[in-house]
Amino acid sequence: MLEILVEYQANNTVVGISAPVLGSGVFLTSVAHIHPAGPDYIITLKGYDITGYILERNKIKLTDIRAVGPFKSKFKNPYLKELTGDRFYEIR
């Protein structure tokens, strides 16, 4: 699991994370940092998921993660997407 998280952090790609400390379900976000913490690691996630939902916490232990699901798409800030994406329309 650590190898997947390191790879997806380096590529800034979306990863699905299932961890009870985050809540129920799978959260689609990205890994910001990975820090060794003794025999474990602290995984710092982006503070939000791909829809803009703010995560209740974004620092979790590697041992708290039940499953990861890698995706191939790049993680894009959902708030910037609203400002620069297809949401603006020309008013005539």
C-alpha cells in the first residue's frame, strides 16, 4: 500500500482511500506528504476530495488505511476548476 501511495503522491494522481478514521466509504483525494513515524507512516492527504468535500481530518496513519484504489486521472483542485472550468458562460 505504501508503494502505491508514494507513486501517486509523486504523480499527483487521484487515489481512493478507505479508512475508518475518515468516515465510512471511500474518499477520492490525493496524497500531499508521507512522513515516517517510527514503525508507521503519517500520510497527509489533500484537505478535500475531488468534489470539494472538506475531509474531517487529512493526517492519518498508514496502519489506519484499510484499502487504496488507484486511479489514473490527475488530481485537480475542485475549487480552481469552478473558477477556470466550463462553469462560466458568456452573457450577451
